[in-house]
Amino acid sequence: MTLRLRLLCSLLLITSPLLVVRSQSLTVMPTDSLIRMDGELTESVWQQANVASDFIQNYPNDTLPAYNRTDVRMTYDRGNLYIAVICFDKDRAKPFIASSLKRDFDWDQNDNFTVYLDPFGDRINGFTFNVTPLGVEREGQLYNGERVASEWDNKWRSAVKVYPDRWQAELMIPLKTIRYRRDTRYFLMNFARHDLKNNQRTAWRRVPVAMRISAMAFADTVHFSTPLPNPGPNVSLIPYVSGRYVDGRNEGGASAFKGGIGFDAKIGITPSLNLDLTVNPDFSQVEADQQVTNLSRFELFYPERRQFFIENQDLFANFGSDRTRPFFSRRIGIARDTSTGVIVQNPLLYGARLSGKVGRDWRVGLLNTQTASQASEGINGQNYTVAVVQRQVLGRSNIGAILVNRQRVGGPADSSQFTRVGGLEYNLQTTSNRWSGKVFYQQAIKPYALADARSHGANLLYTSRNFSLEGAYEYIGKNYFINDIGFVPRTGYWRYRIENNTTFYVKGERAVVSHGSYFGGMLIRNIGGQVTDRSADYGYGLAFRNTAEGYAGYSTGYTYLFFAYDPTNSDGLALPQNTAYRTGGAFAHFATDRRKRLNGSIDVYSGGYFNGENTNLSATAQYRFQPYGTLSIAAEYNNIRLPEPYKSAEYLLLGPRADITFSRKVFLTTFMQFNNQTANVNLNARLQWRYASVSDLFVVYQENYLPGSFASKNRALVLKLSYWLNA
């Protein structure tokens, strides 16, 4: 064999996996006829379209075909992408599993069909659209190759029809809703079906059982026979009006009514680059944060829920790690009243965010917001600017850079004038999805010189069918003070972490689908090298064919208190600083068959807690009255037993909740929480009427009570009306 022939053969062997991945396995033809969104699939285009079928299981056995057949067809015209699906059902006598009729349902709690769509072919970013047999819709943004941000909201339509042997659906996705390159000829796509009543996850293109079914590493090419048309100008205006009545008399405040008016706007600068604007935004419809029993020595993390900060959130929020985030958008819009020292909300005047793709390999993000000045409370306005750039390299990996600036408007030139953070990172994602990880570095800048105001770290994860191993380290400098723009619960330490999962899959139709072991270890040293925290968890778990699951294990820990701390987080006597405590205890978890109308879970830990013991019990119970919603209750009990003279405590957090859907357009969510640690009972009720596409009327009522007498502390009633206008 000649050298040239050998080189050619070697090149074919190396590139063959890429050729398989990029194969044009489904060709889609355009249509110029009208498609009625009725779920009937009677139009001739559906009879002529190519079919994506032969779905393969992702779970519980990724080597077997799907139990129930699924057929998918596609077409498009100048304005929309159309998808038709037929989900055959051999067990129609059994009812579908549906948590409710509420939009943006929980994927793993419902039978549903899902479209995963990557318009740029980078196998990292994209969109997902879901529909249930009851016609309930859900959409989201794909990021990090497999994660879904379901908070994303946009316009599209669907219709579902149910027959004795199947259910079928039509999806109409406006091309303006999808970000894609001009004159594109292909998307990377996968289709998935969650057949919950048979406990199967299946996909058009096989996704290994150890991977999320949303992993775009395994998507295939959908080829359009003609280039997709330019969707044209994409401008949406979403004005709102609101009214808020607040009664705070029982806490020394006044009663007041306040009206509001403002708008959001979405402007497609290019088909793949979007400008979001908000003026005088109102986030009153966002569900209140759930109370938690706080036994932590450090600040707790609460996720962002406000719509303006959601789209392309991964661009801004995923730098660093969960313990060192250079930008945390929930810092925006809060301030400290200088007269009382109380943290209060500070209104946003405006916000602008430019984000999206520039070509195939570049993503950019630019965010700017301005908060109000409130002279009576001694609050200065703050301007926040975040700039991000990301370049895809070496296949699915990328290099990113971020710059964050908080600048006070007005006031003296002192230490609080500004905070700035710059960061660089490399994110690893291999083609096979087996290796992932990141390396990052961040530097903080203040108006005064700071030594050791940096943070850096790395993590690496390997995942195979039966084995996963992750290792990570982080360094947080002692002067890395950025909690006015980012999230860093603690400074001045090195942290090391290792996690291992081993999973064995059971062949045949057995009660147990899989079982395996878990080990996790963590070590923290301060700057001087002293160990301040150490933990190790060992466990073994089972997953059952009926969707039940359980695990049990043992945990050991070591804590060195470098400041005095009360383990009950109340007004008890604090343990002295510079003391060390070793603990150990057993833990267990069990969750019942979630397909049952009545289901639940329980978690328990019993063992050492600083210089005493704690028994922690968490439980949930849920009843699903299909398809109109669920009634549930969650409870957490802590029995902390410390030796004299230290204070023992019993904490109970109890929270009933009702999610009721009167139709696919009207939803009521109500929850109440009793928390004896904070001596508070809170009530939150939110009625949503989606009277038009992405247009809502919200009625929200909130009240806080004293636990014993149920005397009201404060209450608020909010009405908000928004409407989505397309230019």
C-alpha cells in the first residue's frame, strides 16, 4: 500500500464519526399550501413528507427499540416551521400521565413529545419545544450542550388530537422565534418522547443511557431542500400596566397604592442576535422565593426568576462555579436603607441586553441596567454593565471572557464607588460527550488596591455507561469581595472535591432497572494551609421499573470554626471560635412511583451535628387530580440536640401547595409556609390568565402572618396586564 493511500485511509477512519454525525438523514421539503393547526394531519404535505421513525430507548435500556412507535414529519413555508408527530399507544386503556394543564410543565412528570433544535450546528445551544397529549405546551433554551432553561418564553402554536390507538400533534414554530443563520440549509435536531406510563424515554437518534436525552452531541442533521427564508424584521413590543396595594401598618409601615406602566421590547438585530429592552420593569408576577430552614454559616443561593434576565442567561450566569460567580443578576434591584439598615427593593429604571450568535462560532452578550436613586432612604442609583464574548474552539468546546462593572451614581468617591470583575475561562465539551469541564480565572478591582482579590478553579468530569468520575478545585482569594455584583459565600480558601458514581443496569424485565454506588469527598483549606472543612459521603442506590427509587448511606464530616457560631442560627449561645468538631451520621431517601396519583418522597439524616446531634426529616406528598392540577405538602423537621449550656432547637417548616389549572389558559398557584425558625407564616397566591399568545393577566396576593395568632404583618395585592405586539 502506498504512503498516499495509507494517509487517505487514515483520514477516512478519523473523519468517519464526523461524517456519520453530519449525515443528512432527514430531508424536509417546503410547502405553499395552508396547514390547519387542528392535529388532524389530513393535509397532503404530511402524506408526502419523509418520516423520522424507529425511535430507540434512552432509558431504561438504550439498546432496545421503543415499545411504542413514534413518527415525525416536517415541512416549512416562508414564515413557519411545521412539525407533525404521531405517538402510537398500545395501552390507550391506561390514562396518560399529566400533572396539570399548566404551561411550562415539568418534563419528567408528564407524557410528552419534545423537539430539540440546534440551528447553528454547534451542538451547544438551541431551543426545545414540547407538547403533551392534553395539548399543554412548554418551550426552553438549550445551553451547555444539554441543559434546558424552561423559563424562556416565546410565540408558537400547537394542536393535539387523541385517537383510540394514538395521539398526534401539529407544531407551528414561527421562524422569527428561532435564531439561525441567513440562508441556512440544515439544523441539527433530535426528537424525544417521554412515555412515562411505560417508564421509557426514547429518541429518534440514540442517546446513551448515561447521558441526558437532551444532549445535542447525538443530534442528527435535518436538511432543508431549499434555504430557509429570511424571517424578516423581528420586533416585538410587550407593554404592561399594573397596580399594587401594600398594607404594612402592622409592621409600622403605611398603606399605599401604586400604579405602574412600562414595557419590554425584543428586537431582532439579525436572525441570530437579539436586543431586549425593558423600561420601568415590573416583576410582581414572579413567584416568591420558598422559605428554607437555614442552618448554614454562609449566604444561601436563590435562583433568578425575573423574565428579563432569563434569555441567554447561561452567557452571563455560568462563569466560574456555583461558589464563585462573577455575576449574579439577583444583586440588581436590591439596596440597603441607610436609616434602618434593612435590605429593600430598589426599582429598575431600564435595562438593555444584546445577546446571541455572530456567525457559527461566536456568541456575544452585553447587559446594562440602571436602578433608581431614593434620597429619603439614602439609596444611590447603581449602574450594572456586563460584557461577555465566547468563541467555540476544538469542536464543542469554547473560550469565554466576562467583564462586570457596578458603578454608583452620585455620592462621594469612596470604597463603595464601584466594583469590577474580569474573568476568563475554557469550557471543555468533547464530541462523544464523555469528557466535560472548565478552567477559569477571575480578578476583582475596587477603588483601592487589593492584594489577593482573585479566584480560579477547574473541574473535569468523565462519564461512561457504568462509571462517572469528577474532580474539581477552587481558590477564592481572601480579598475577593464581589458580593455586590456576584455570589461568593466565603473567601480565603482552597476547596477540593471528588465525586464518583458506578451504575449497573439489570437485563430483562426485572423490578430493578439499575443499582450502583456513590462516593463524594470534599476538603477545604484556608490560605495558611489549615484544614477547616472535610466531608465524605458513601451511598448505594436502586432505581425501580415502576419509577420508584431509593438510596442509603453514611456521611462523615469535620468542621473547624474560625468564627463563633450558633448551630441553631438563632439567639442561642455561640460555639467558640478556633474549635473543631467531627461528625458522622446515616442518611436515606425513598420516592414512590411518581405515576400514581398519590405519590411522595422522604429523606432522613440522623447523626452528629457540631458538638451535638441532629435528626433531619424531609418529606413530600402529592395528589394529582388529572388533568386539573395537584395538591401537595412539603415538610422539613430538624431536631437539634446540643449539650448544656448550648441551646437545642426543634424547627418545623411546613408548606401546603395547590396548583390548579382551570384550562390551558387559566392557572392558579397557591402556597403557604409555616416556619417557626423565622416565626413567620407566608401566603402567596397567583392567578394567571394567558388570554392571548404570550400575553397575560396576573392577580397576585401575598401576606405574612405571626405563627401563633395569625395576626397579619403585611399584605399586598398586585394586578398586572401585559400584551405581546409583533411589528
